[in-house]
Amino acid sequence: MKLIEVVSYPSDPISPKIEKILNRKLDVLGDVEVAVRKILDSVRSEGDRAVAEFAARFDGVEFVESGYKVAVSELISALNDLDPNLRLAIEEAIENIRKFHNHQGKNSWFVEDGDGVILGKKITPIDRVGICVPAGKAPLFSSLIMCAVPAQIAGVKEICVVSPPRTNGCVDPVISATARLLGIEEVHAVGGAQAVAAMAYGTESIRRVDKIVGPGSPYTVAAQKQVFGLVGIPMLPGPSEIVVLADEGADPSHVAADMLSQAEHGWGVASVCITTSSKLGNEVNAELSKQLAELSHNGDTARALEEFGAIVIVDELDHGIELMNRLAPEHAELLVTNPWEWIDKVRHCGALFLGTHSTEPVGDYFAGTNHVLPTNGAARYASSLGVADFLKDTSIISYSEKRLKKVGSEISRLARAEGLEAHARAVEIRGEKS
């Protein structure tokens, strides 16, 4: 049974299915954009009152006068109630993620350039960061870890976490427990566009942040898009995607399982297998049908596979790599003989998984690498979330009189070439007074 379409690459013309996947965009519908604009404007002008109204409308939660901040005692209680085995797994994941991100550079530097001139970069952490943690279909406590750990390593002093309330008005208990394990005390039971607005503009309960990270619904993403510039937004999180490059030696059950691991996110997910073996392609299709039937709540998964799922047959691995680079996926897997031989040819992907035991969930949860990755082809120019996203650098220029006398005329000449007379005079006046 063919659950998803089987196509060939390269072909002339290119397969419509491949074309469709290549042209995937973060397509937020116009009515969503309009609705989000109204939410943003309301929160900006009315603060907490607007946030409470939207929480009642969208989440069915009535906030009491004290607001929607989660008490530290609730965070402690959630951690105390957490399954001990789950707690140990989360703690180990946090340790692995800290260990990996500690390797990322975060130091200022200075160089002497002669004549008493010193140049450099002063690295400073962002003061205050907001983290969106989804909790709709699934409470993504792992995303909280992935966003918070590099921020903490960077030296961010204030972290504000927002997550949609459950019907009882509380944040998902595993998210609360994870926040406690991370040492985060500012958690608000608010989600969606109203949460983004509250962090971007500030309300009576939530002070304005400098940068917002973390995934969310189309409404959350549309809100992040619209507040960009007022606050920092490192990337617009789109639907997940995975491309598995497999040769005839790959296990079709592994390929199918990895494709399904992303397809279950639903909402426009792309799951693609590229293979040199038609036999393997047919076996993967059969496995997809078999494994899908074993999943509960598989309707969204099936729709994702139908929309942006494909098995692509190539005549050689080089063509598979070529297509993988064109797709520039969030997750790329090399289930081929000697995968290390091919890594230099893979130029565009958010994270690269090598070999049969490097299944995508290893990176999602435990290896230590960050799972907040560029989507929708953005891996052509963007990177995974890391320590650098929570740092800013300031150029340092300490010029000497001696050097300015040497090069002042050149600077003035450059300024006047752009028609900027005052720039030139700012240099020349110093020569006049020396």
C-alpha cells in the first residue's frame, strides 16, 4: 500500500510533489494576521485586562484579581509531584544540554593594532528574555529546556516563561516542574498572541522583555512576526520537517518511524525519504501504513504525510544530497553506509543525524544539541538556537592621535565621497586643534 506519493529526482519537469515541498512557506492566513493585530493592539492599550479577556475567550479560564503568574509554591509542588523517573530523565537531559552549549563561545576580545590603537568586541548578555512554551496538543517542556539553558549560559539574568493555561488556570505540571529544575521563578499561565503581546509591550503583570524565543501555534508565530523589531525574534518557528537519505542497506522500519516522529506534529509538517532503492521506498511506504495504524490520534499525522510527505527515488546518493540541500530541512538523517563520508556535502540543514542509532528524537530530547532549528528552508542561511542568540556584541574603538593624523585625510575623503561633510569635519577639527 502506498500511503504517500513516490516520485523520482531529478526529472524534467520537476515532480509537482517536490515542487510543493520546496515551496513550503510559513503561510499564516490573512484572517489570522488580522486577528493577531487586534489582539496585539488590545494588549498594548489595555494590558492585563485584555490578556484576561482573551484567556477567557480562547482558553475558557477566568483569572482572579491576583493575575496569571504561577506562584513559586506551585512550581515547587509540581516538582515534588513529578514522577521520579521522569525527573531523573529531565535532569540528565538538562545536564547534557548544558554540557554541549558550554562549548559555545561567549568571550569579549581585543587586539592592539599599532600606534596605540585598540579594537575589539565587548560581549554582553541580553538583560531579559521571554520564552514561549506550547502546551496544546502536547506540553513541550523540552522546548523550555532548549531555550532556557543557552540563555542561562549566556548570562541572561531574567527569564520570563509563558505557557497556555489548562482549564484549571494552571500551567501544565511538567512544564512547571521543569521550570523549577531550571531555577526559573517567573512563569505565567498565558499563551497565544496575547502572551507574545504582553512580553513585547509589557503589562501590569509582565514586564517587557528584550527578546522572545520559542515555538507556538500559527497565532503565536504571527504575533512574533508582527512584534519583530520592537523585540528581538531570532527565528519564526514553522512546522517541523525531516528528510531521511537512505540507501539499500537502511532498515525501512527505522526510516518510517523517523518520518512519523515528525509527521505527528501535524500542521504542515514535511516528512521525506530520499533513497537509491525502489525496493526500500516501497517497504518504507508499507511500514508507514503499518506504524501509523498503531498510533493513537493519528488523523493529523496522516494528513501531514498526505500533504507534504514523499518518497523520492534517486539514481545515486549525490543526487539525493543535492535534493536534500535544496530542501534545506530542519532535520536531516543519513541512514547510509559510512555516513561520515557524506557530511561535507550536506550544506543546508538545521541538524544532521548520522547513522541508524542517531534517530531524530535523540536530538530533540537528550544528546545536548538544540532542537530549536530553522524551518521552511531557512537552514540555507540560519542556524540552530544557541548561546550567541542571547548575547550581543559591541564594537570597541580606541584610536590614538598618532593614527588619526596618519589616516584622517583618507577618512575625510571617504565621507565627502558620500556627501557627508559633517563626518569629514568631525575628523578634520581634531587635526586643527592638535
